[in-house]
Amino acid sequence: MSSNREQFGSRLGFILAAAGSAVGIGNLVGFPVNAAKNGGGAFLLIYAICVIVLCLPVMMAELSLGRHTRKDPMGAYKSIAGNSPWQIAGWLALITPFMIAVFYAVITVWLLGYLVNAAIGNLDQLASPDTFGTFINSNSIFVYFLAVAAIIFLILANGVKDGIEKAAKVLMPTLFLFLIGLVIFVLTLDNAWSGVGYYMIPDFSKINGAVISGALSQAFFSLSLGMGILITYGSYMDKKEDLPGATKMVALCDTGVAFAAGLMILPAVFSFNPDIKPEELSDSSVSLIFSFLPKIFLALQGTLGYAGASVVATLFFALVFFAAITSLVSIIEVPTASLIDAKGYSRKKALLVLGIGMGILAIASALSFGKIGFLTELTHYAGAKRSLFDLIIDTFYDTILPLNGLLICLFVSYRWRKTQLNAEIESGNENYKGTFLERYVNFSVGTFIPVILFLIFINTVAIKYFGSSLISL
Ligand code: PFF
């Protein structure tokens, strides 16, 4: 254990950095659409249950493992299990964040492009149907790529306290302010409250096995589980820190932002088109952000004028961009920490090595939307052609994440052992011993959570690669 490992400077700094990781495109766009399509208030209830019953224990397990070993995920597996087959889980915990960072970086680059264009008065162009396709295949994305790479480098090169924590302390409060401002504004629009109704009134008839599994996946991804992020951030946490308390704050913050995002997106959609059916909402977060919402922002010019509509669009893209940057920072920190821990690289050298590898893959993925034929039609499965970008999302984001979560649970319960887990959590919270939470975490992490994650994993494999769901309740 290295005694001079970097650390977060304060409890608030840790909470904001971890919340910065958790609050991302998933919360701001994916969650509201999922909720509106899948039973409104009924989905919200199921989501909240998933967070409390299934995700909180996994969050605590990941943070404790990191804080105990003071290592990156690969180092954490290795320092407890040596050269055993658990090393495979360590490798997965390294490759997964690397690959997720690749596709997330592409979306972040597009967000920056839309943010800049909204701010310089090009909202009318953004709202035109062909813009997105043209923009993602234009050469200007290379400039935005460099800008995003520079921002991430500047934050991460400054380390945990002066880089990650400082950035989170600026970006997260700004993000909260923008979000609250936009929610208040959107709720004053005509027909806004029919959107609120659709979002919050429960429709239990829509709830089935697939919706429950979707709510769990959404919660799992939203809290950045299975990506090695919380192991890494845990390794920078003070031993005196109240781990369950901090975990609850991060989960609350993440869920609060997701909920508020629903109060921003759905009333805006309904004020634009009061007759819209939630089924007609875009299928993917990407098409919602880049094709659907710009039209809504432009329509605001009727009441606010073009400049006012552009300000609203700029605030929205800035909000999502900040959320994406803090998530990207957290996920790139995982392989960075691995290179520092395992190879003894300096932080800057680790970032440069990763930057080159990720940069090449990210640019290749960005070119897989038609610009380069071979990358656009890289492979074929479940009855359709898939691009490099699709392949990375399907494999790492959708499939391997639940597998990583499952492996963490098994590792913590049966290799590291629950007594060690409990001892780690008790450091910083003496009252934890003997509580209901302690018994619950011990039981759930060792039993039904891995079973549920296993079912989600095989169901995702069935859907993604064979085109049929195993859950059809
Ligand atoms: N919690 C993030 C989100 O909801 O978007 C998940 C995430 C994705 C974190 C990608 C980090 C990342 F690079």
C-alpha cells in the first residue's frame, strides 16, 4: 500500500467528484425518455427501488475495495487475489472504462460542437434535419476533438485534488444552477404541465419484466457501476470518511438530477407538440439531443425571439457538456491510475499514452458514421450491420458492465470476504457495525444481486447478439 497516494481534499470534494461521474448523458436524457415511455411514476418508483435495493450495496462494495487496497481496479484484484484467474476480472475492469471512454468521448465532442454553434447564433442550422449527419462527418469535429482532449488533459494532469476535485467543484454547482434555471423556465411554457403529468402519473400497466430490467440497467449505468470508477475514486478516499453516508449522498444527487432532468425535457417536448405520444419520442439519447431538441429550442423563438431561444439552447448544451466532461474525466482516470500504479508512469506520461490510444480509437469510431465504409459496416449480428461505434457500445456499455458488477460482488463476498468489507466500512463509521444496512449489504452482495446481474447479462447477450429477449413477462 503506498502511503503517499493522492487523496481527495474534502468530503464535499469527493461527493461532487463522484456525483460528477454519475451525472451524465444517461441521467439528463436517457432517464426522462425511459420514464415517459415506461409508465411514468411507476417507472420512477421501480427505478428508486433499484437504486436503493440493488445499486447502493454495489456502490459500497466498489468504494470499499478501492479504499482498502488503495489501488486502481486491476491492482485491487491483484493485491488481494495475486496471480489467480481473478486477474481476468482485473483486465476487464481496465479495458471496459477504456472502451466506454472512447464512445463517450465521441458524443462529448459532438456536444461541444452543438454548444459552440448554439452560442454563436447557428441554432437555426442545428434545427435543420440534415445538420446532424453532415456535422458528424465534417472536418470540424477534429477541432472539437482536440478541444475536448485538451480540457480532459488539463483536468487530469493536475491530479486528484487540484484537477478532478477542483473541476467538479466548479462544474457541478454550475450544472445544478443551469438545470434548476431551465426547469423553472420550461415549467412556465404552454402545455408544460401535460408533460409533467405524463412523466409523473403512474401507469402500472406498462410495467413488465423488460421494463424492470431496463430500470435496473439505467440505474446501474447512471451510478457509474461496473466501470471501475468507484474503485478508483474509493482509493483516493480518506479512511476516516463515512463511506455509507457519502454513498447515499452520491446516489441521492444522481437520482435527483435524473428526476429534475425529466422536469426539463418532458414539459419542453409537450409544449412543442401537445399531442405527442411518448412512444414517438426518439429511441436513443443521441437522436433526442442532436435532432429532436434543437427543433424545440428553435420553436421558442416565437415567444423569446431568436436570441432568447439561442440562450436556452446554449444553456442546455452547456449543461449536458459539463455532465459529460465530469463523467469522461472519471472514466479516463481509471486506466490512468492503472498505468501509474502498475507501470510507475508519471501522471502526464500515462495521460499521453492513453490519449494516443484512445484518440485513435475515438477518431475511428467517429468516422464510422458513413465517412469510412469499412468502419461503418464493420460487422454484422442480430440481423443488422454494425459500425465500430455500435460494436463498442453493444459490447462494453451494454454487455460487459453487468458482468463486471457481478464479478465485483462475487469477488468482494467470496474472495476478499465480508468480514474485511465490514471492517473497511466501519473505518470512518463506527456505528455501521451490527446495523440493518451492514447485514443487508452482506447478504445482498453475496446472493441475489449477483444472480440478478447474471440474468441481465445473459438477457443482454440474447438481445444484442441473437436478436431475442429471454425476459418477456
Ligand atoms: N453515469 C454516467 C451517465 O449516466 O452518463 C455513466 C458514465 C458513462 C460515466 C460514461 C462515465 C462515462 F465515461
